[in-house]
Amino acid sequence: MKKIFATLTVLAMLTFGSAVMMAQEEAAAVEEAAVEQVDEAAPAAVEEVAEAPAEEAGGLVALHKTLKTKFIEGGAGFMALTLVTLVFGLALCIERIIYLSLSKTNTKELLANIEAALKQGGIEKALDVCRNTRGPVASIFYQGLSRYDEGIEVVEKTVASYGGVQLGLLEKNLSWITLFIAIAPSLGFLGTIIGMIEAFDKIQQVGDISATVVAGGIKVALLTTLLGLIIAVVLQLFYNYILSLVEGLVNEMEDSSISLLDIVVEYDAAQKKK
């Protein structure tokens, strides 16, 4: 939960920062417009260079106003409720991406260090290498090597069992992301139903079917559905990217575990010869 709250704080800071940047752009646009009015005698080339940033800032302001207007027209309360799913969904996605990115390990280097440590100082030295390495692969290796005294078969079973534990940690919170992916369009469709009900209520009150009477309710229905679908698409893209990271880490864990068992078997054979 601490990670989630920290991520939400970062998102809030980013949102505030973007609002400040937009305000700065608006101020810059006003200053440029004032300069153009005062310096009317400037060359045409200079005027074109000054107008380009002003037009760009004006376009951003117009887009912001349009989004704000559509948000209010769709029902600020209901649209905000739908937008909450995006905030929490993105917070969980960012937390998973950061966690999975930090979980990556250079398995080739780790295996080489473990093999060298076994030759130099035995199991204890290899355990130190695993203990000082970050990531699920090193944790699996540590659990397996710590059971070496019980036999190779026990090491193999321990590696397989603890691999399942690490897989569960990698897939943590993914079910919540899928929940928000499902909730977002559902809330949008709920808004569609509410908007249609409002449209029929107005028809009943007026006693006449006209485009003006029905337009308000239909607009609410379409805007809420649009927002819900957009949120679902965005979260689905993040979810698929996270799944690809998990699959890559799982394949890396399986391949490296096989290599570790080969190294342990060779070490055990060398110890028996002694």
C-alpha cells in the first residue's frame, strides 16, 4: 500500500506540474500577443516566428477548454467516478512496471559469480553472492543453495517451489488492474443507461419527441461511454506490457534455474571425488 500511495503522490505532482506548465504557456501567449500589438512595424519574418508559439499555446488552451466542457457535459460527478478508475489503474500499472524493472538480473553474470564462488569458498561463498544480488532469480538461487546439504533432489524441489512463490510476487496486483479495466467501460455503459433514462424523462415531461429534448440525455450517454472505453484501452495497453515483462522474467528464472542445477551437480561431483 505504501508503494501505491507513493505512486499516487507522484501522479498528483505530475498533474500539478502539467497545470503549472499550461499556465506558463498561457502567460507566454499573452505576452507574445502584447509584443505583436506594440511592435507592428517589425519585419514580417519576425512576426511569423512570434505567432507560431502563440498559435501552439492557443491550441493547447482550446483543447483544455474543450475537454473540460465535455467533462462537465457528461456529468462531472459520474465522469469523475469513471476517471478514478484510470488514476488507480495507472498507479498500480506504474508500481508494477517499476517493481518488474528492478527485478531484472544479469543471470549470466550471476551464474558465473556463483560458479566461481563455489570453486573458491564453497556453498557459503555462493550464498553470499546470492545474498548481495537483487532480484527474484538471486532469491531462488539462495533458497536452493541453502538446502544443498540435504541433497541435489531437495535443491531441485526447493528451486521449483520457491520459483512459484516468486511468480506470485511478480503477478501481484494484476488482478486489481484487470478489475479496473472491466469497471471503466461498465461505468461508461451505466452512464449510457442513465443518460437515456434522462432523455426519456424529458420526453415524458414535455410530451413531445424532438432533437432538442433528447440531445442532452444522449450526449451524457455517449460521453460517459467514450471515457470508459478510452480508460479501458489505456489500462489494457499497460496490462499487456506488464504481462510481457512478467513472461520475460519467468523464462529467465526457468532457464537460469536449470543452469544453476547443472553447476551444483558439477560441484557435488567434484566434492565427492575429493
